[in-house]
Amino acid sequence: MSEAGHSPKKGPSKHGLAWLYFLFGLVFVAGGMYAIFYHGFLGQNNQNAYRQSTGQGIIIPPLDIIPPRNAQSIANGEALYKTCAACHGPNLEGISCPSLKDDEWLHFKEPKETALAKLINRGVGASEAIKAKSVMPPRGGLENSTQVWEVVYYLSTRNPNIIKDAPQPK
């Protein structure tokens, strides 16, 4: 027995327990600050954070530049169509891909210029190729959206079924 008549205390001391509470509180506050800063101020979500950590990042697409419809852009489109002619034929008749000179369209009901430009820009994937019987890479081998629009202008001069709805610059 000790001098005061009490037995020695067993278990953690009060000071050890206080340090444990301090460390727990510190981790809790640091985690809260991290969450507020990282997700609140930086606007990160789990998908964006994963993309950033794997080096994929977020790609912002370039603006879609629509050239004016004039004789020069149509002539450019005719020259650029040679890239498309390997599959769609030199006279738009369709070789291994659908014909572009008739009024039958596989991917949309009304053949509008805007719909056609979107289709060329995104391409035809394998899931759609079952219906179309062939795939087409995005932009169909063209370099940018300006060239896509020039080809669309050319196609609309060759096929009267294509509705001319492309927005024109002012």
C-alpha cells in the first residue's frame, strides 16, 4: 500500500489520455481543412482528382469555328472531300460507306448541315457501325472543324436534300 493508504493506479495516466484526445482532434481539424480547401476552393471532385493524378487532366475542346459559306469555302470543301471519297465514293455514291447523294440518312431523320457537321466531328463508332456497316474516325481524317464545315458546304451543294441551317458569321 502507498503512504495515503491507496493502491497504485493501474491503466493510462490522465496526461496520456489528454495527448490521445489532442491528436484525434488535430487529425479531425486537419482533415476538415483539407476537405474544405481541396474540394471547396479548388472545385475538385473525385473524378477530376483521379484524372489529374493519372495525368489525364480535363481537356477543354476548342471553339467550333464556322467559316462563311462562299465560293472559296465550297471549293476548299471539294478539294478536302478527296479524303472522304475513298469510302463515300468520288461521286458521293458510297463504296464501303453510305451514299451521300440520296435522301436516306442512317444517323438522323432530317439531313441538316449542323447534324452532319456534328456527325463528322465525332465520327461513327463501332456501336453505330452495325447499322452503317463501317466506322469513321472523328473528323473523318480532316484536321479541324473549319475543314469539316467546308466539306459540309460542298456536300450541301451536291445534295439538295441537305437542309442549309449552318449559322453564318455576321
